[in-house]
Amino acid sequence: MVNTTNEKRLQEIQAGTSPDVLKKIIDQDGGVIVKGLFADQVDRFNSDVDTVIANWAPGHDGTEWMQEFAGKKTKRVTQLIKRSKTFREEMIDNDIMLSYIDQLLLDTCDSYWMNAAQVIEMQSGESLQFLHRDLENYPVFRSYGPSGPEVMCNCLVALSDFTEDMGATRVIPGSHTWPDFNDREAIESAETIPAEMEKGDALIFSGKLVHGGGANLTNKPRRALALAFCPGWLVPEEAYPFAVSLELAATLSKKAQQLTGFRSFHNEKLGGGTLWSLDYIELADVLKLDK
């Protein structure tokens, strides 16, 4: 069932709603909140990563621009397959989530990568993040505007309550349809709205949607899990085969192995060739994952 929305709130659906319904809303607004998508896992996932996050330093050591973008008071924890049993066994290949990602990405590919998976915990006093589109990881696609293929989509899970004061992600509904994705003036002059959620809800949105982290005005951290996905013919942000051991990869589901680069990409749908193989042999066969 779809909730009626006004201009100040994103539309909401219940987890398990048909992917066709989700796609229609994202085509219209650019994103949708899925209620309770990870309600059963969120507390156990938080327990898995609490100690790591507590000992993690905020900020980023990259360029000055990246330091501002990543947040000087924000902790970003990656390599979640190694760090959370709940994540690798119950979340990475969640059937409901992936049915929605399928709907967004499988028009242009046979399979896709998990582009990145990270916990993002904004500490008290963090400022607004730069507004951006996730597809800007691949800047050539800016020039295609709204007619370009979907090259990124994101599932942002609320690991704590997401209120406006705590820094709920801010979005510009409809910005995925703007004609010029290079028009920064349009972005800066448009009104954003907060994607407020309860713990366990998720915001699923197009890589074309303008968004950015809000400012945390409270004395509590705002924690999220960001799962980004891209077609199998693009290089993902995180190089999982260099972080996940073959022994651990062998324990993952076939779908999780595909998402993390332990299986080849077969570009059959659009008449292309196989990618990510060795001697033209399926990577999973080379790695003996099916034995």
C-alpha cells in the first residue's frame, strides 16, 4: 500500500510491495522510503559493528574537497562483509532489497556489483554535506542527463532514527528529471526535504537524484548503512576481492559472490561479451567456488 504524500515528504511503501510499484514512484520522485526493510536485522547489525565504530576516527585523509564531502565529523566504516556476520548472511543478498535493485538496474545489464557498502555515522555538530548525484562517480554520465542509463542506485538504511535535526539525508524530489545535470545553480537554488525514517527503514533512490547528508543539530549520532549498486560493466568503488579472503567468499551465497566480484559478468542481454574472467573461463570456475 502506498501512502499519500505531500510536497514535504517522500512517498512510503511497506517492505515487500511489488517492485513495479517502487519503480513507478522512483520514476516520479527519484526515491522512495521502504518501511521496515531491515527491521529484523538492524539491532544485530548494530551490535556487530558498535565496537568498530566506537574506535573509528571521524573524517577523511583525502583531498580537501573529499574531506569536506566525507564530513569532518562523520565516521565511515567499510569492509562490512568481514566485520558483520549479520551483513554477510542476511543483508547483502536480501531478496526484497535485491528485487528492487533488479527493477532499477537490469534494463542495461545482466548482473550488477555492490558498488560500496559502508556505515556512515554523523556525529553531533556535523554540517550539511555537498548536494550531489551518485552517478557523478562516473562523470561522463552527467552529460546524458535524465535520458542516460541508470548507472548507480542506493539503498540507505536507517540504523538509528532519522530525524531532520539528527541530519536525515536531504533530497530534491524530481531532480532526477532535470534536463542539465551539470547545472549547479539549479541545485543550489532548489529546496531540499529531509528523508525522515524510523530505524530499519530504507531510502531507495536513483543515482540521478540530488541529495546530501543533513546537519546533525542534536547531541546524538545519526547512523546509516549505505549500499550502493552499479551495473557489472562499470568498476565499483570498493575492490572487494582484495579485502575478502577466498575462504570467506566461498561461504557467501552465489548472489553475494556476484555482487562482490567473485563471479564473471556475462553481458548477454545487450549482446556483449563476458567481462571479469581469466582465459575466457568463468571466474567462479577458476576459483572453484562451485565445488
